[in-house]
Amino acid sequence: MRLARKFVDEVEFSAEDATRSDVDYLCEVFAAAVAEGATILNVPDTVGYTLPTEFAQLVRTVRERVVGDREGVTISVHCHNDLGLAVANSLTAIDAGARQIECTVNGIGERAGNASLEEIAMALRVRADQLPFETGIDTAQIYSTSQMLSQIIGFGVQPNKAIVGRNAFAHEAGIHQHGMISNPLCYEIMTPESVGVPANELVLGKHSGRHALALRYQELGYALQRRELDAAYHRFTDLADRKKRIYDQDLISLLVADTSVPAEAQIAVEGKQWPRIVAA
């Protein structure tokens, strides 16, 4: 480290498997590293073993016993996700005094991966009331970056992945869809646009309600009256019991299948002529 400081101003020392090391010995090694020129002390949870409360205490101990009042020494953390706690551990470490988080886009990394950059960035943004820290990350670029990485490595994220998963802003449950239609913030703690996702998605399935179905028909150009909507909804739920995902063509087919509708019936929606379907 002394040699490295002759060439650069920033030198990081990382203590392998810090969370399972003897705390007194760990602090002794860190103190020696600082004396030899280290400017960043990295506390890694190498095997994803620690819990948030004990990790926060470890970081706090390093800060109090090693860093103290020293200027120019930063505590960093590097958490693995073997127990699914990498993000939680990273956030508690920040609250305990760490000022650098080593994380990865989509949480990629060996074994179960590393702390997810997008989850940390949005946790700090959404819960700034509890974690008043700035990252300098342009969160609007998160989704496109996630997609780019997935293409590069040939491995996408799971659909229910927080922030960037396909279902992160998708809503199927009827009560959720009604809330989303009335006020998106009812069931979304962040907007899709804040992370670069084009828009939220109302997924039509067997849990969807009339409000979501009516909205989708309006978007397709069909303005259904209440009785018409009720009839369409019954046909929709029958189909949803047999088919997991309902697409726009399915919805149109449900209406076209109603032979009681005069073929010449039309309605004007947003300047376009669309076939109007009248339920029996």
C-alpha cells in the first residue's frame, strides 16, 4: 500500500471474509493498513453470512476503533447475497457509517450474486426520509442499463426481480388495478419512469376486475356501457380460467363473438371509427 500510494491517491484494502473474522484482529489489520497508506477500508461479507444488525455493529466498530477522526479514510462494504440479505446489509452499513457500497447491476456475481445496484439506489431515493444519502446515480438509466447487461451476458433477470423485473410494475389483482387506475401511487412507491421503465402494465388475468377491463377496452377504442361491460366481463373471466395471460386480440375476439351485435354499429373514439359491440 505504501508503494501504491506513490502512484495513486486512492488505495483500497479489503479484508477477506471480514464478517467471520475475529473483530479485534480485524481492527488491528485495518489500523495497520491505514498506517501504510490505505484510504478505503473494505468490509466484505464474502460468503453472505452476516445479518443486518450484526453487520451494522461491525461497521460501527471499525468506524469507532480504526477510522475515528481521521480525514480521508472511507469505509466500504461488499456484500454477497447467499442469504438474500446483500441489499439489507449494505443499507444498514451505510446507516452505521460506511460511505461506499460495492454493488452490481442486476445483482450479478458469483454464487447467489452481489448487492443489487438498482435496489440500493432506489431504496435510498424512495426512503430518503430514513436514509438521507445521495448517490449521484441517474436512476432514469437503470432499466436500460439492466436490459443492456442482460443482452451482453445472455441471462435475463427473473420476472419478479425488484425494480427491473418484468412484473415490477405489473398489476393483475383487481383491487390493485382499481387503485392504479384511480391513483398510481396507491400501489406504486415509485413511478416506472423514475427508473426508465416506459410505463406500468395492467396484466389482465383471472384476478383482474371490471375497472381494468373497461380501461383496456377504452384504450382499444371500445366504449362499453355498464350492461355491455358486465357481459364482456363474464366472458372474460370464463376465458381467464382457461388461459393464464389475456391479450388484446383475445379481448376483441370476446366482443366479435357476440352474434347479437349489428355489424354496422360504430362508435367514434379519439377521431377513429371502431366497431361498437352491444351485449344482449
